[in-house]
Amino acid sequence: MATAAMQTDTEKQAGLRLGARLRWRGGTYRVLVLQGEEVQLGCLDEDGADARALVSAVVGADDFALLDDDLQELEKEQVADTSGLSVLPEAELKLVRDWERHLREVDDGVPPDAEEGTVPRPGYDPGHFTVRQRLAAKAAEMKTLGFRHASAGTIERRRRAYQARGVFGLIREIVPGSPWGRTDERVVKLLLAEVKAGLGESDGDASRLYGRLQAAVWREHEADYDSLMISRATFYRLLGRLGINVASLHWPTDRRLDEANGAVPPYTPTLARRLGEQVQIDSTGLDIIAVGDDGRPVQVELTAAIDVASRTIIGAMIVPKVPGRGPRGRRLGGRATRSFDAVLMLAQALAPMPARPGWSPRALAEHSEMPYADLVACDPRMAGAAARPVIRPRMVVVDHGKIFNSEHFDDVCRMLHIKVRPARERTATDKAIIESTFNAIKRRFSQYVAGYTGSDLRRRGKHVTEGPLWSLNELQDLLNEWIALDWQQKPHDGLRSPYLPGLTISPNRMYAALVAAEGHVPLVLTPHQNRKLLPFNHLKVTDKGVRIGNRTYNSEALQEYKNRHTGIPGQGRRWQIRYSPYAPRFVWLWDHHKDDWVEAEFIHQRLVGDDWTEWTWEQATLNVLEDGGRREDQRRIAREVSRLRERARRGPDPDAPRAPQLFTGPALDLDVPVADPYEGIPDPDPATVVRAPRLANPAEDILHAAQPAPATPAPRPQTEARSQADPVPADTDHAADTDNHSRIPAQPYRTGVLSLRGGAAEVFALTQPSTPHPATALGTDGPGDEEDGEEP
């Protein structure tokens, strides 16, 4: 008893006790004596020797492990977990407690509630019976008491679970369907793998996930499929135990990805103790419409950088966001944030932001909490600057956008000794501060600016573009003033005073506290160094100069490098030509031999006569191409640039009507095609057309003018009988001279009607008519028809 009382905490944590088997230094031993900090071990190997050592030396060995009776490694003992007992029903709780009592008797010889000095019952004395014998006795006893599943093997398995995990392990073994059910760990791993694999897929029901789990278990463990695969009811309970909401399987894809890649609790803030130690950069839509360079409304995009230590916005740049036009891969006129914009923002962060006329005096550095006098002493550029600190980034955290993964951005950061650390994909928590800053800018700045559109089309107001809009430069000026006046000088929830932790302070005050501890060394970039921040192309100088895109640049100084070798292996005669997309009037050739720049101007600059940008040039190029011009016609494009600049300066014509185009709905094809009656008939051949015969009678005898009708004589009886059926006039004398057809006497016609007399054969003299029968000529039946009969 004295020896047991002297066991140290290390012994208890390691599970050492008298009789325990263990592995140590490549051998197997039994604990013979425990006394104070020492332990005496009896070797179980044939060629081994007993040992005596410190307990700390034994349990601290790399290969130390406790062994069971079969010399198999046991799991390390842990503190018993009894939290599961509080959620069990009374019947199940009693069952667990009964099993715990029986298992304790197998190990200790007496039940846990036995009084001191109690003698073990027959068959349970550890000093006289082995574990196998005690397990057999307990199995027989429990079957007699009515316990189900109480074989010696089951008791041994639950005994090991109880030794390894305490009551927690016992609950998993005894209570079916509990939160700690007996699902095999291999099935759980396969289920989690299938859930992760389906994050980027289209949504689906849990039944689809269950089918994929069945296929995975069959694929990985075909031999043990029947024993491993769980039922559908157990599958749904397992989802609940793993914290997988069935409804989440129908979430939008981006939400499921964001949820899976989100921060894991407990949440901890991003930590930075020095200015510029970590700067987070990202881009987002500003939810504002502005007037572009061409005078048309455009969406705008914001790229910003924030210092984590002081929460200072060290740079913010607004650019238009316009989709390009043209075939894929050759679109023109598009505009959005590019790598050069991110580089300009870094350069902006290294210099004080000058205050603009008309700003509030409170937006000036001299009226803020910044140590203005000390800053001006070390950097004269701070005189008259805005209340925004100059902080040199040491490391920037960016996402996987193209603008931050470009070679140009990486080269500039390397030149400025700035480390670039990409965030994990779809893990917004890696740059949570800049994301939170964007939300604050939209809430505290964007919604108060004319042209605010809301976060999406469903929240956009009516006729936003018809109201007053700021230009891009004016909007940038407003944002700069707001940063200096509002953001930098209002208390921030993420900043606490170093002296009074309960007090929230502004970014400028935090900067003042940190800069007093580490100082400020400005980095002033000269024009020579600023040109190295520009994007570049490797081009060969010809007699026409150099060509960037569809623009040509030339100068006398540039011609000195015509066909000259650079001296750089692999470059040949291609020199490094730098240009600025915001001021493409000039380009600069870098002579690395002299470390000097050679300037060249756009050859058609005189046709433009004003400042212009590369985006304006692309718009002009697109207009010329749509008008039937060529991309190589630089003179015409230069004139178009001048016209666009003039149009933007002049603005819309106030007298021009602004009536909207009529809405006619979707175009429908309503015209029914009419069949061509002459389709399929070949064109006549002039050589085969027969000439019309000449008329035998004068025209005045054929066509008669209108004449008044004379008085009609009394009709004859036979004429009256046919007057209603025959349209031939009754007074016409058809028995006139039939021998001489050269003269046809005129006949009376109805007034105002011109007509041909007789049939076509008679008019055109195509045939010689025979002498008609009087009755036939009259078109009536004569009195002698019945007697004489028909003439053949």
C-alpha cells in the first residue's frame, strides 16, 4: 500500500502498475516493483535481462508502449469521459453501469462498490485465476443473469474499450444508435471523402451520397463489405453525428465551398505587431456608376490595400469596369483592374497622399492624431499631406486573381523587397480583414454617393444612370477624402489602445503608437525608379521605331539602337521598352549598359493633341474597325481618339431629343412567303419567238369611240324570245354583206365603251369565216329548224 501511495503522476498517466507488461528499448518487460521514482522491470525475452530505471526514463522512451496479455500494444490510457452518461435514457444508463461493474470485477477481483477488505468471489481472484479464466466465469454468470451478447469474446472486447476510453468507449460498444455508435472508422473516412468530393458538384439528395458511399465501401473493402456497410437509417444518424446538415447538400455551390473552406473555431484574429508586417490586397465592385472617359456611364471597381497592424488603408484605386467587344481572344475596349493598377497602388502606398483644394481641414495630417511634426522632419513630402499614414509593406497577402499572379506584379514586389503570400483558394478567412473593409466602405461610403446601385440588380434603384453622376477622377478624389477624414480618424473595433486595452482607437492613433516604437524610414522613388514599375515588352528597334500593339513610337535617340545587339544572351536585338497604359504618349527604352532611359513619342501625337489613355485608344480602334477601317490605320485611329476626347469634354447635346427607342417586343417573322408563279419556267429564247402577224384592217375600223345609241326599233318575235339568254343586241343585222369582209360597217355600242367587233379570228384575219346560217348568226332558233334539221 505504501508503494502504491508513492506512485507519481507520471506513473499514473503512463498507466504503470504492478504486473503491467510494456515495451522498452526493443525488449518486453513486466513491472515487478514500483518504488518512488524508480521501477524494476523483469524481462520476458529469453536472452534479455532485468532492468531498474527511473519511471520518467521508461515512459519517455520513443518505443515505450503498454502491452496486453498477448503482448499486443494497447492504446494509451486517457482520462475517462463520462459526458455521454448525461444524455442516455435511464434504462440505457443502468445497462452501462451494470456492464462497468462486471468489467471492474474481472480486472480487480471485486466490484467497484465493495467494502475494503472484501474477498474476491470464487473464479475472480487475480492472484489465482488468469484473465481468460475470469472472462469465462463472468460470461457464464452474465448469461445466467439474462444478459444478451455476453460471450467471453464480447466481454473481452468491451473490457478493452473500457480500459482505453473509459465510459465513453463502453457507451459506443453497448448502446446501439447512440451519438457514439459503432460505425467502423473506415466507413466514416470514406463518407467524409465523398462529402468533400461533392462540394464542387451540383447539388443532390442524401440518397445520392448514400449510393456513393456504398460504391466506395465496395471499391475499397470488397471482402468486408457485408460487415462494414451501414444501413440507410444508420447513415442518416451518422450524418448527424458528424455535424453534416442534410439540407446543406442543396446549398448553392459557392456557399458549400465557402462553408467547407471557412475558418475552424475557435476563431482567432489575424495578428501583426509591426507596421507593414502584413498587408492584405484585393479587388471588388464599388456598387457605384460613374461617367467614363467617353462620357458614358460605367461600373467601377475598387482595388485596395490595408495594413493589418494599424487597419490603415494605405492604397485605394478606382478603375472602370467595361466588357470588351469582338471575338474571343481579340476583344477590344474592355477595361477592368489589371496588374499595372495593383502596382500603381503599391507605389501610391509609398508616398504621402496630397490633400486637394476644397477638402475639409480635418482631413489634413497636421490636424490629425498623427505625429505630424516628426513625420515632416523625416519626410518633407508630408507637408500639406492628407491624414493617411505612409506604410511600407513587408508582406502582402493576395488571392489567386490574374492581376496578382502576373509576372509584372511579382517583379515589382521583388524589386521593392515585398514578400508575396497567396491565400488559400476559396478561403476568405486568409484575408478576412480586407473583405471586412470592403463591406465597411460600401456601407459607410458607397451608399451616400450619387450613382449608388446597390449590391445587385434586385436592389438597384430606378433610373440611376439618368441622375447626376461623378466622373472617375472626381469619384477617386471623394474616396481619398473619405479615407483621410472618416476611416483613418474614427475608432476601429479591431484596434485597442496599448495602454488602455478596453479603449478602441482609430487607425491614425494606432499608427502613432506603433511608429513611435519602430520609427519611420521613407522610401522615395525617383522618376528613374518609377519607370521600372511600368510594364514592358522586349522589342526590336527598326527604321520605323518600335511598335506596341498598333501604335508606333520613334525618335532620333531611339534610332541609335536600330539593329543593335543587347548583349544579353537570349534577347538578341530585342530591347526592354517600358510604357504606361495611363500615359501612352511616350515609351522608354532601358539601356542596361548605361542604366539610362531613351524616350520616344507616338508618331501621330499631333493628331491627338491632348492627353489620352490606352483604353481610349482601344475604344477608337474598335470604332474604326466597326466602320470598315483597318487596325493598322494609326492616323485614322488617332483622329478618332481626338474626336472621343472632344465628345467627352462637350458632353451630351442638351437640345438633342432623348426619346427612347420604341419597344416592339421580340422580333417575329410574320411575312408569309408568296410562291413565284414563274418559278421553273425557263427564260424565252428570242430566236424562237414567232413574230405577230400584221393587222389586215385599219385601227379606226377596229376601235370605235363612244357614240350615242340610236332609237331601238321594234324587236321581232324570235328576237324577243332570246333577249334574256343571248347578250347579242337584237337590232344587229348579222345578214349584212358577207362576201366582202374588207369593210365592216360601224355598229352602235353602249355609251363610253370601246370594244373589238367580232371574234379574234375575224379581227386579226387569221381565218376566212364561212357564210353563217341566218339563225346561227342571230343566235336564235329559226322557224324552220325542226323541218330542215341541223346543218353539218
